[in-house]
Amino acid sequence: MHRYLDAFFILLGVFVASFALTGLLVSSFAVKLAVSFFAALLASVLAALFVRGKNRNGTDYRSFVTYCILTEEDEIAKLFQKAGFIENCEIQDGFYKTKDGVACLFLKYSKPSRDYIVTMYKKCLKEGEKKITVWCAGFERAGVAVACNLPGVEFSFRTLRPLYKKLKKEGLLCGGEFSRKDRMPLKTLLPFVFSTKNSYRFAGASLLLYVLSLLTPLKAYYVAVATVALVLAVVSRIYGEKSDRSA
């Protein structure tokens, strides 16, 4: 979702920048508006072509992580075995055997908690394992700090990126099974862009631009953009309140 919001504000920035640069050359408001609109449109087309080109070259890392999280663990364990990170895809006592110890797969959106780390630590002590690698989508410093202070067992935390790179290098990421559908319908996206929270941001930007218009010779430009931001603030407020009532 953050990607969509980032794209929206980047395109808005392209529009504003184009409006400002065009204003240095021409004085017609219609011309500046048209040039800015086409500049934002061109930027969106180029971004779409870039993303599509990346998808054609193979699965991106984010899609691969989502695939790993949504797929049964035994299937992902087979990928780890193919990549050589574990010796056997058969789990034994909650662990997978590696060349120098054991590994566990924490395939979740959340990060390994300190309680989970302690649980793995106790399992290692029970099974007599001295080294464990925790494979996960991401980890926190607090969890790593706890693991480093646990005596008798050496913890190692790794993201799924080494697995992704190894499979990509061997040409195993071109299949459609690794892809995910992340296109969001406009009806679903609108409440996030035009929300009550964002209305305050648009209003704040509008107010700041109106104040700056008093201090710059490019007054018309600042007033025009401030007006656009004010309109977006009103739309966001109305649409946000409507969405809140219907929720």
C-alpha cells in the first residue's frame, strides 16, 4: 500500500516541478497546466514500463517473499535444499539439518519475537545443537541482541534474499507460481489516498504554499499549487468521512 501512496506523491511532485519550470518560460496558466499534466502522465507511463520490464526478467524479491509466506513450509524447504542451504527438506524436531548445525524457517510477515528465539534456544539445548540459523523475511535488533546473550548456542539470522539470489542465478524464478497479484482496484485504493488523515497533510501543504507565495516572485505558481492542494484536502475530507461512515 505504501508503494501506491509513494507513487501518488511522486507524480504530484513531478506535476508541481513541471508547473514551476514551465512558469519560468511562459506565463499562460493553461499552457503550464497542460505541460505539467503531460509530464506527470509521461512519468507514470515510464514507471509502468520499468516495472513491467522488471517483471519480465523474473520475479522480484518482494513477490518471492510473499510467495514463501503464503506457501506451505515443506515446499519452501525443497527450495532451500535445491539452493544448498539445508541438507534435507524433511523437518526433524522442528529443525532442518545443515552442514554446520540446524536451521528453522520463520515464514511470516512478522519478525521473530524474543519468545520465539527463546523457544528455539531451548529446543537446541534439548537436542544438543550448538548452532542454528533462523531464516525469515526480516528480523529486529532486539531479537538479535537477546540471541547473542544466550549461552551455549550460536544464533544466525538471515533474510530470504540469499535464497532468492541463488534461485535467480540458477534460473529457477521464472515460473508463474512465484508471481503475486498486487494490483489494487481503484475503489480499494481511493480510501487510502483520499483519507481523513491525508486531508490534514494536503491542508498543511496548501497553507505553507500560500504563506510562501507572499515571499517569492513566483506568486502565481505557488498560489496555483496551493489551490490544488486545498482542493485535494477538501476531497480527502469529504471522501474520508464518507468512507468512515460506511465502514
